[in-house]
Amino acid sequence: MNLEPLATFHVELDPILDLGDSPWGRRRVINIVGGSFEGPRLSGDILPGGADWQVVHPDGMASIDTRYTLRTHDGAHLYISTSGVRHGPREVLDRLARGETVDPAEYYFRLFCRFETGDDRYLWLNRTLAVASGIRTADAVRYDAYTLT
């Protein structure tokens, strides 16, 4: 098994909507307002309208659950879903929550990515699993995705 670079994603976000504590943790919804992605076989724009339906657990770990739509440079539409975790020392997570710039080496942010499309040019994505390493900024997430070969 190898990792092959797929694309770097820059996902632009609205401010966090805090729904409060639920039986599973603190529920937050973070709407996706746009962005872009660029890689050797995949590039284009992130369309507004998706979100991260996130749960923050008592220990500060965030369970990531995103779904959104991509439009490739050549006009194909792709559905992407990611699931993952972000965790680290409490003071580092507090700095992230305040929107401060934090070195990604200070926390763990990893994702599993799945794709879906009916466009013939990108059917290979339906059979492809990807993993990613992420960085959270005040108003965006950036992650580098790699296909598992």
C-alpha cells in the first residue's frame, strides 16, 4: 500500500453555530461557504452549501463529519464526505477556538475521505479511498489528501 498525492483542499467556513450539549457531546455546525482544491489529477472549486456536523467531546476532541460538493476545473460535480478527528492539549485547542494561528504539529487532525460522482471522467473516485492531514485556521480548513493505492 502506498499514498499518492490527490489534492490540497482549502475549505472556507462560516462562523461556528453552537447547538449546545447533546447526549454525544457539544454539537456544532460549521457551514462551508466555498474554497478550492488543487492536485495532480483533481482541481477546481468547493461550492457553498455543505457543512461540518461536528461533535466536540468532553476531553476536547472534535469528531469531524463533513459533506459538500466540488466542481472540477472541467465542469464535473463531485460529492465528498469526510470523517475524522481533531485533538490535542487543552491549551492548544483553546488557542484554535480563539482563532489563533497554531502550528499543526501541536495537534492531531486527520480525515478519511470518500467521493461519489456519475461523471465518466471521475468514476475512479467512486472506488478510491483517501486520507488527509488537516490544519484549522480562524475561517478555513486546509488539508492535504492522499489516495490509498
